Amino acid sequence: MENDEKKVSTIFKALCDENRVRILALLKGGEKCACKLLEALDIVQPTLSHHMKILCDSGLVVSRKEGKWMHYSLSREGFARAVSCLNAFLGEVESNTKSDCCH
């Protein structure tokens, strides 16, 4: 359970920042070089690296190095795992339909 909770919190951490959400939107169009992401965002390279580490750690984004540049793309498998984690909450809610309220 602890491992699942860590996985879910890592996914939510990746999604809780406006810049990271914008990065995901930019990657919807396909793989992008870090230099292209920097051009599209109003941030500096160290900040981009920080955001990309969080996105990659979450599994939502994958990276590959080509020369001196990193290239990033969305991970279908990572998004499938994220959806599965979120759907697990619905399963728990539906199985706990009894109210704990003291009526």
C-alpha cells in the first residue's frame, strides 16, 4: 500500500504545477527537444530541468539524450498507470458505500 501511495503522490506532484501542465500540453504534439520547451515557456534551463525530473519520475514523461540535448515525450504507459491509480480510488469509494456518519 505504501508503494502505491508514493506512486500516486508522485503523479499528483507532477500535475500540481502550472508549468508542468503546460509542458505536458506541449508534448501532446509529439517529442520535443528541451531547447524547444525553453522557447515556449518563460523559464530558465535549471527550472526546466527541475520540472522535467519531476515529470520523468512520475512516469508521465520519458526522455532520451541526443548529443547535448534531451528530448522528451509523453509516456502512454505512464498515463495508463496514472489512470489506473486514480481509478483505484473509485473502486474503493464504490465498495465503501456505507456512511460513517452518526445518524
